[in-house]
Amino acid sequence: MQLFFQFLGLLFTIVCQDPNDAVFSQSINVVLNGQLKHYFVGNVVVHASSRQEKNEYFPDDSTTFDDDGTPEFIEYLEPYDYDQFIDLNDLRVSRIYPDVNKNQVLPYDIQKGNMSNYMVKKYLGDGTFAFVQSAIRLSDGLPVVLKQIKKEYTWWAKMEAKVLNTLNQENNPNIVQMVDAFFNESSPVLVFKELQNCTTFDYRIYNYYHDLTSSDIKQLYYKLFQALATSHSKGIMHLDIKPANIIINDDQIQLIDWGVSDFYFPMKEYRTRVGTRHYRAPEQLIHYKYYNYAVDVWALGSIFATAVFKKYPFFNGRNNDDQLLKVVKVLGSEDFFKFCYKYNVRVPNDLYQKLRSYEKIPLEKFINDENKELATPQAIDLLNKIFVYDHAFRITAKDILQHEYFKDL
């Protein structure tokens, strides 16, 4: 329980040595370890880093996709016209749920209120975006977690509330439940139903993943892919799938922290420096801005591969370029460059030279005595359908639920 509350208290204060990890908000000055992370100017995302670590794969004079070793990485996002005509056959449009959000999504209308219906049990911490408290709802004794957003970030709180209000209408137990949202004076407060006696999946992986049986893994990941299938059917991308954003107890598992999630619109550009590096999809690593729901499937698939192969993380890159290199070393160079060509992504010559000579490695090569009971042919087949460069052909969350791997549940 204490770990759960500590985790929530840290949701808004990510601490990591690599300033390219976990681009956490959409238009906010974020300070990580004293380093300016990124900020938004109009439709321009500016990433700033004081880190000057040598990259052995990509020298300082390399013109690659990486922003390491440079004072700024600037990501331009074109304004989106919600009234424009969209050709749904365009390569840049998602093949699933392309027009679920037919109109511009308006932020959730949070009403004025106060803390009078909640008895705070414990103050959990203060972060960049919010402070978090455990509490009891006095009207019915429901244990809750209060996330009070700092008033300068009110708009983002309204959008997170909109996402969760939309998702909670589906009553999916594998998605965190928002039970209230109100303004306490000038600050918005999001209230979540507490999952009793839980810990983060991150903790479970580090300490217990060696003990997970094949049955355990199937049950856990079926529920997580159910959460994604629900989210995607409502036109929502989570965009920060990682073990730390999954909580679990003996009976239940939930996908939490929808703070950087977004509604999908066809032909809209999205930030590629979102989420945590180890779980970014190839289209994000090459800064392809017209990505879609498939990035979530890749991210959760990467965590699934961790459980199956007992290799944490499965793609373990030190920075954005190294992460791309780790993926190419497994999936091969030929399909990667076909992917780039199809979507008209220019690959600088020096990057081409770094990535050009790798043959695809069958995932069976990762099977060893320690994981052979988990890495079944069905699990390998599912991972082969997830680890596909071209997101248009990557298996969807909905189809994953029908995969043979889960047939005995």
C-alpha cells in the first residue's frame, strides 16, 4: 500500500539520468535533476538538455534522429484543422478507429468544489505538476487517492479528466477509475478509486518476474491488452505504457497515469518524444509524427517480451538512437529501410551506415533454459505480430485478445 502511494506521489516528478526519457507533459517547463526538459512554444516542442555524454554509436557530428549531445531538439507540429477533409485511405491514417473522434474533443468541465467530502489520511508528496494525498470519501468511506494539480496546469488536468471520464463509461476494471473531479479553490483535483494492497508492476518485474508462470503471464497481459482494446475503441492513445504505469494486487491489474494520453485524429501530428524510451515504437524513434494506436501495442508488447524472455528491458537502449539500433539488431535492416521508404522518412547517410548491415534475428534465439517454459511457440508468434516495423501491419489490441496464445483462458 505504501509503495502504491509513494508511486502516485512520484507520478509528476520523474527522476532519471537520461533527460531524453519520459517526455512527460505537452506544454510545460519540466525540470529533471536541475535540467530543463522541454517546453512548448505555440506548436513547437523544444527539448533542451545540458547532458553531453559521448555516444559510441553516433558521434557528435552525426546528423541522426537523436537529440543527445545537442543543446536543443526542436519538434515542429503543424496546427490541426478539425474541419479538413480526410482521405481515410491515406497511408498516414490509422486503419482502425480512424474517425471515432469526429469533432474536436473539448476538455472536461470540472466544477467548483472543495475538500469537505474527503478526509485526508496522508500527504504523499509534491511534484512538478501536482501533490498527491491518500484519503477517504466521507459520504461512503471509499478509499481514494487525491491528485491536486497545480493551477498553472489546469488545462492538462481537464484533458486527463476528459480521457478518464470517457474510458470509465466502459466500466473496464483494468483501467484506473476516476470517481470525482473538482476545483479546490483555484486548483483542479482528480480523485481516483484506490486499488487495495497493490504495488506497481515495475516492482513486480524487478522482484518477482522470475516466479511468474505461463498462466500468470497470460492472465495478466490479457487484462492489459483488454484495457488497450477499450482505450483504442474510444479513440484514445495512452502514450506512456511502461511497468511503472501498471499497478497490481492479488486479484486485479490496472493501467494508470493517463496524463500524456491523447485523442486520435487522422492526419494529426503527435509528439514523438513522449513516453519512456525503452517502450517507444519504431515510428516514434524515427520521429514519424502521424503515428497512431499501434504505439501502445508496441510498448505493451515490449513489456510482454520482458516477461516471456526474462530480459529487462527487452530493447535496452541508452538513448534514442541506441534504442533504434537495439530494435534494428533484432528485426533487421532490410525491413526497417522499407518501412522508412514507405512513409517517406529520410534517413541521413551516416545513420544509414550505422543501421544497414543487420540480419533479422529469430526470436527463438532468445530462448534459454531459464525461459523455455514461458517462450512457447504461441508466445513467439504473438511477439512476431507485435514487433513489426510498419504500424499498419502491427497486430491490434483487439486482435491480440483473439490470438491463440490466450485461447485457454
